[in-house]
Amino acid sequence: MNNFLLTLTTTAQAAGDAAANTANKPTGLFGSIWGILLIYALFFGVIYLIVIRPNSKKRKQEEELRKNIEIGDEIITIGGIIGRVVSIKDDSDTITIETGADRNKMKIKRWAVSSNETVRQKVETEMAAARSQKKGFLDKLNEKLESKQNEKNGK
């Protein structure tokens, strides 16, 4: 009976030691501290690519738009006021615009400019001109056929 009790106690101690060893050791990649740090790094990387980077690009474009305002441009403010730029003061960062038929003048700050309609119209006309000049595959094929027919008729 003593042998049996001794065997039971040693088996129980061995099982307890084995359980303690496996409980203290991390298993796999996600059980270690490096795995957790990797998950956090991936999470912040995705957040940077989805949120922060597009916002910084948009902010740079808006700053570029505000720097390139010229006298005579038609602008829209963030409050929805549409006007034509009359004067620009770089030292105080203000713009004077004319609005309406009675040509009321208003002073606004550069940061209040939402869009430059003159630039947008220029870009749209340039794109329309490029589209009209751009020839498709069938247009080029028709030109080749016409040039071959002209060569045959000329010979």
C-alpha cells in the first residue's frame, strides 16, 4: 500500500510539474511578446495607410491650391461665398474678393479658400481638348486604309 501511495504522489508531482512548465512557456507566435508587438505594428501600419497618409496628401494639395491663387481667379470659400480675387497680401495672408453684381469687396484669409474654380475650368478644358485630339484604334486604322487607297489611286 505504501508503494501505491508513493507511486500516486510521484505521478501527481510529475503531472503538476509538467503542467507548470507548459503554463509558463508561450506557445506559437502569438503567445510570445514578439508576436503581440508584431500584431500592434501591423495594426498601426494599416491605420497609417488608410487614415493618416491620405489626409496628409489632401492637406498638401489644399496648401498648394491656396499658394497658387492669382488675381482674377474665381474662388469659393469654405462658407460658400463665390468671388473673384481682386488683391492678395502675402504679408498678412489675406485675399480681397469681389462678390455679386454690385461688386461688394470682402477680405478673407487664405485658409478660408475651399476651391479655385478658374483652375478647375482650365483643367477641364485641357482634358476635353486632349480627349478630342486622342485617336482611338479604329481612327488610326481608318487613316491607314485611307492612305493606302490614296496611294493606289495615285499610282
